[in-house]
Amino acid sequence: MRHVGLDVHKSQTEMCVLDERGKVVSRRSIRGEWHAIAAAVRALGKKDVTVCFEASQGAGFLRDRLREAAEKVLAADPAQVEAIWRSKRKHDRADAQWLAKLTMLDSVPESHVPEEEVRAWRQLIEYRRRLLGKRTAVKTAIRAHLRAHGKAAKGRGLWTRAGLARLAAEKFGTEMAALRRDMLLTELAEAEAQLRRATKALDAKAAEHRGVQLLMTIPGVGARTAEAAVAYIDEAERFDRTKRVGSYFGLVPVQDQSGPRNRLGRITRRGPSVVRWLLTEAAWQGIRRSPKLRGFYERVRKGDPDRRKLAAVATAHFLARAMLAMLKSGEAWRESA
């Protein structure tokens, strides 16, 4: 049995190979990207070869290619690896050997790497959120452009078809000002077209996914929140406790505990920000529509107006736990406890 540790970087990767007794069999530096790494591992022979590397950007694609070259592939969680191994002598060759040792000892803190279809789903969800931000930025620029030339920049009808037609026909004092107006309108139209295309694809996926339809039974949870939660939870069974999903989405407070002192700070904000944002928005909607969520919110708020945001985040955390429990059990939302 051979244990391979890979310290992967963009242009160069360090590889360390250990035998079953932990002795270094070979070391080498690999120049190039995933194809060069896969070729180096393939040269060892697929049988009885276990490969470990730290999960980072592109971990899913690299994992899929290494599966073709090795018998077993492990993606280690970088944060947990750093916590396990703290050394003042940190360099790429040592990192590769340490990963190989963890593999030999069967002590790799694995990071969940979804399959290619789920990875593409997540990427489209993230891209749609960026498109929303882009559209908002363009609209803000248009309003600023109108105000700068003494024109009305308010009103809900500004972004309707009729409002955009009036804006396109608006007279400006200079040719350059009119040109900038035209360019901003073109940019807005492109963002809207891309947004519609992404939304259409996500709607088709949500309509056929049982988990998304299940989470949409929660009051205030729409397709966008449900699909993001399902895509990032991916396999509900990987969470041995329901409470762990709060840490995964960064909805738990930072804790500093020593002896009798226990200080709780702001939430950790770890994990996918898009899910955290959507859960918080869904929490506000759920508070208005669901007596159960409203009751939870009021218990946390304790009648203090200064605790509104804290209570809303706690409700988002409660929603995340409820979603995981629903995905595990397959039961729809029940309003009564």
C-alpha cells in the first residue's frame, strides 16, 4: 500500500509517497496543472494507491481526475489540517509528507466535495446572485446619472417597459451624457437577459428536485432559498447532528471560553455567504407568515427592539436546522410543534 500526499499549487505541486511502514519512497516536484498531477499519480499504478490533497478551488475537478489514476482519493479540510499540524517549519515538501502521513494513519479530516452536477448547480446559484448585484449597481448608476443632469430619478415606474422607453428618449444637454445613458441602458438590458436565462435554468432544476419542493413548504421560503440550501447541504446524512448545519453556514456565534468565562461574539460567517443571506431574508418573510417562526423570533427578541437583528439571525439558524431535519426525514413543514 502506498500513501501519496500532494501539496497542490497553481503552477507547481509537491508529491510525497510513503510505503505501508511510513518510509518515504519518493519525492518529486510536478510542474503543470491537473493533467501533470494526474499523470504523475498514474505512473505509480492505480492498485493500492491512496492520494490525499487539501481541498481548495477546483478540488472537485482534481478529485475526479485523480479517481481515474488512484484507488482512493481524499480531499482534506485545510482548516482542520492546519489545526492538527502546527509547525514553525512549514514548507511545501513538509506539507506533502504530512498529508501522506495522515493518509497512512487513516486520520485525514475530510472535506465534502460534491459531484460535478451539484458543483455546477452551486456555481449557477452564485452567478445569479452576482447578476443581481450587477443589475442593482447599474440601476444605481442610472439614477446618479439622472440626478447629475437635473432629471427625476425616483418612482417605481422607472424600470418598467414604459419607464425605460421614456428614459431612452430623454434629452440631455450634451452628446456624451446621452451616450452614457445609452451605454447604461444597454448594460442593464444585458444584465436582465442573463438574469432571466439563469433564473429559467434554476427554476427547471427546482421543479424536478424533490428536496427543493419539500423545503418550499416552509412559510417564507421560496425556490431560490430552498435550492441554495439543498445544493450546499448536498447529502443530508453527512451531518451526524442537526446543529452542525448552523456551523457549516456560519450562523453560530464566535465563542471564547476559558474556565468560568464564556464570551459569545458575532456569527462566524464561515461557509457559503449566498445561503446565509438567503436564509436571513427567508427568516424575515417567515416571521411575518408563520406563527411558529414568529413565536421563536419573539422568544429570542424578549421584547427588546435592540435584539431584532440578533433574533432574525437566530431564526435563520433555526430555519437551517429545520431544513436539514426535513431533508433527512422527508417530512413537510408542520406549523404545530
